[in-house]
Amino acid sequence: MDFNFTETQTMLRDTLRRYLADAYDFDKRQAMLRAPAGRDPGIWKALAAELGILGAALPEAHGGFGGGPVDSMVLMEEFGRAIAVEPYLPTIVIGAQALVAAGGAQAQALLPGIIAGELILAAGFHEPQGRYNLADVRTTAKADGAGWTLSGHKPVVIAAPYATHYLVTARTGGSQREGRGISLFLVPADTTGIVRRDYPCVDGHLASELYFEQAKLPAEALLGAEGEALPLVERLADHAAMALCAEAAGAMRRLHELTLDYAKQRKQFGRAIGEFQVIQHRLVDMFMEVEQAVSMTLMGTLRLEDPDRAKWVSQAKAKVNRAARALGQAAVQTHGGIGITQELAAGHYFKRLSIIETQWGDTDYHLGRLEAGLLAEAA
């Protein structure tokens, strides 16, 4: 099997890396996060208009370049390397792929706007009582004439403060944890009946608590068949988990580089600390964690269309979660107290890696899912 990137994928990586090196220079990123908007909307527009990368992983039939999950992996690594706060994961990996899968007039109408950078999507699949169980849904959608009435709460919805649409799950039938009866809705952000509480997360991303208070939706807000959305939602969640693994791999590689540079410059007892054997061993361990994370991410990404996708995704996410924690803690230990300050980039990478460890399934969740799958195979 050929594990080399195509010429197009290599070009995408190099183009995005050069752009982000300037747009997400550490001082610029700090100023951006301190601004009232908490981000620079012009960067997302530039990714669409100047770089043309938002359609890289989408089908040609919808205006994309005909790529797939590996193309998203390549781009997410670069976003991780720059600890960018761009909404590529919720908008492209989840939102656009949901529209492609659902098809129909909604996809034809909205996908060109997504590729052009005009529309931004935020995904609300989880609920407080359900943790990572995508079937544990209390939010309800009730038929109301020709449309629907949506009621419920979706927590920590990344990119919701500036999204144009929300992609949310709601129960149209069945009991609270039942797999059948879950439907997927695309809700315009300006819909009457939505209450939003916005806040910044510790890693710089913006999120919202979304409350739907008898929000009225038209019939076309429903994506796909009523009550049959869970398989698609689970597939989108696995794609999101692998995109996060790629982001973590990029952030880990950059944090290792920063730590290596610091070890060469920081002096103790008249010598650079990088000359001490214990620091050298730690840096080697960090490098191994990076390489293993990259390999596991590629493996899981290549298996996203396999029937036993869940097994491969959970192996990758569990390993990358552990690697991110080990590398992040080693980086902070090497830097000392300055490693968790606002003034040093290393601390920001550590925060982002810590958040990634909990998103779209923490280590315990994925080990549990892997164990359940292996026991089912054995039986």
C-alpha cells in the first residue's frame, strides 16, 4: 500500500502551511483571540477565495475537488500545527458531509455557499446527560403542520457564536436512549425561538449553549429520513474523531519542535538543558509519541469507509489521546512554570491538546467501545 500523499495533497499541505505561518503568527493569534469577535472572519474567507481549500474533500458533483478523508486529514494537521481556531471540522468534516449524504435540494442550495466560505455550520449532537452516547437525546422535534417545533438543549457547540446554521439531532420518536427515532435537522441561526449563551473555551475556540424554545422549522429542515439519522450521525462522529486526531498530530509535532528549540537555548549550571541525558531521553520519547500518533491517524483515516470502522477509529483516538497527554505534560515539564503561561506558545498547544483529548470521545469511551466491539466479534 502506498502511504505517500498525492501531488495535490502535498500542494494543499504546503499552501496552507505557508498561509497559516503568517496569518497565525503567535502574536497575531493572541491579538485575534483578544479582539471582541474572538477570531478574524477574513481568514475563513481567504481559505475559500484565495486558497480554495474548503472544497478539497468534497465531491466534484457539488463543486468540490473530489477528495476525501485523507485530504481533510492533511488540512487538519496544518490547522493543528498553527492551533488555528477556524471552523473546518464542524463546517466541512461534519456539516458539508451531512449535506452530501442527505442529498436533495438542501445540498444543492447550500454546499456552494459552504465551499465559498459564505456559510458556517456548527454541530450539536451531544447532550449533558448522554456524554458520548449519540443515542441519548432529550431534544425533541414534533410535527407541526407542514414543519417542525424544536425544543431542547445542546451544550458546548463549537463555532455556534458565528455560525449561519446549526446541525442538530432531535428525537422524533422512540424513548430517550433508543437508536431509532433520532432525526437530523439543519437550523438557520436566525430562527425564532433559539436562545444562545456564548463563551470562549480555554483553548481559544468559541462555543455556545444552544437552547431551542419551541423553535419553528420548515419541513425542509429535516435532513434524510425521519427517525433514521443515527447511523449517519455515528459515521460523522467517527470522521470528526479522526479529523481531531490529525489536528492533534500537527499540534504535537509543533510542540515537540518548540520544546526542542527551548532545550537548546535554556541554560542551567552553565549548560543548555538539552545536553543533559534525562532531557534528551524525554525529547526522544516525545518524538516517538508524535510518530505513533501520525501513523495511527493515517491508519484510522484510511479505514473510515470500512464496515468495522468503529474499531479502527477507537484504536486511533485512544492512542492519540494518550499520546497528546504524555507529550503535552512532557513539554510543560521541560519548560517549567513558563510552559503554562499566556506569553509562551507552548502553553497554548498544551491547552488545545488537553481539549482534544475530551472531544468526540475520551480515552475511556473509545477503549470501552473497542472492548465491546472485540467481545462482539469473539462471540
